[in-house]
Amino acid sequence: LRITMGGFVSKWYNEGIATTPPPCMYSKTFYCIFSNNICCFAIGKCGTQWGEKNRSQIMFVAFWFSFISLVLLAAAVVCVSTDADSITNVPFFTGVITVDMANGSTSDFNIYAGLNRVVIRDCDLGTQCPPDSISWNSVNCDQYFTNCGACADASLGSVTTVIIALVTQIPQCTGTLGRSMAKHDLHCKKAMGIITGVIGFLSTLAALNAFADTCFRNLD
């Protein structure tokens, strides 16, 4: 049986993908507790006729949004690295530091910030240049930048959030596949998809906003 990629995508978009429920759902007790409880049942019954009619198309689009998010989160996890080259290639944020010189001129150098370290590039101040790579919570950081302590605190929370967001994004992707056909959908899948999606979005947004307020906008 020969199935072309175009045929597979077309079938996926128009009909959905047949999946099997998680192994735990084969237990009647587990199924009653986690799929047919009041909360999941109430959420599972919510919906519109338009959504049901276009289920496979909606889940097709949702999967690719989730997949793109997964790729971007994987890139964000690279920012947890302490390797200077990795941070330079995939920084959490970049910036330019301008130094006022004694002769009245200015000198610029670039910074590439990760969640654990900041990397300095293109500094032409000679012996006055900061080290090529500095940990946010190191003593050296305070000698060259203000607000290092706040950056260290903010980055610690962001590290945890980014890793959790990456891990929870995987079931988001698989969940959209499992819900693309009505007969393979479960109340608990819909409930968990909504709950984890909202919590993941809000927690990630809060961590990024905290990092931006305490570190990115105030680093000098």
C-alpha cells in the first residue's frame, strides 16, 4: 500500500488521525475517575456545531501551532546553557552597551544574554573589557553591570518555566492529534488541553515579563 505524503496530509486535514487512548484509559476505574468526572465531563460537553463539523481542520492547525511552539521552546532551552558559543548563536536577548570614555568619546560592545550567563563580544576597551562570559550571580558581573542580582533571580525563575513549558508542550502536540477524530476524543483530553494550555501560557508570560522588567529593561 503506497501512501504519498500529500495523501497523508490531505487525509489528516479532512478526516483526522486515528489514535489509541492512553493505556491507563483501558482501566474502567481509571476511566471513570479521570475521564468521566464532573469537571472533565462538563468541559468535554462544551462546544459548537461548527467546531465539531470542522474538528479535523481545527486540530490540524492547532497541531502545527503547537509544533512551532515546541521548536521555539527548544531554542529557548538552549539559553539555559553556560556555553558562550551556544548563547551567542541563540541568545535570550541581545543588546549594546555604550561606555563613556575619559576623552569624551564613546565605545560600544555587544552583549548576548542567556538565562545563566551573559556573553560579551566586540569590546575594544583593552584591559577594561569585561570577561568574555560572565555568570549572572558572579562577583565579576557586579563589577561591570548594574542589576546583576535581579537578573540572577529573574533568570532562575525563567529557567524553570522554560523547561516546564517545553515538557508540557509535548502532550499538547500529541493531544491535538488524539482529538482530531471524534470517536477517539476523550473528555479528559479536552479538559487537560485547555487547563495545561492556559496555565502554561500564563506562567510563561509572567516569567518572561518578570525577566524583562527586572533584567532586560534595567541592565546597564
